[in-house]
Amino acid sequence: MDIDIRKYIKDNFKDSKKEDIRNSIDASIKENDEVTLPGLGVFFEILWNNSDDQYKEKILDILKSNI
């Protein structure tokens, strides 16, 4: 079985409101469930690919200071 996780996540949230996406992210983090990590990774990939260099630096600063 071959699943395109990126397409699945994007399709699953395509018509969602911002609040729904936020609630899903918050719940995934709160549950600390390894199963949700790929979905969060897809969200991060979308964020990263749609950020300019200045915002990428901000993301890197946040990550670096919290790892």
C-alpha cells in the first residue's frame, strides 16, 4: 500500500478553518503521539517552503534556542 502522506494531509485539511488547523496542531502536540509527527512534518514543510529567508532565520532561531 503506497500512501502519499503530503497529499493526504493537504486534502484532509483543504477546507478547514484556521481554528480547526490550530486545534489539530495543539491536540497533536498535547497527545505526544508519534503517529501525528508525519502530519506535523507536512505542516512544517508547507511553512518552510512558503517562508522568505528572513522568516526561515526566525524559525531556525526558535528551533535552535529550544533544542
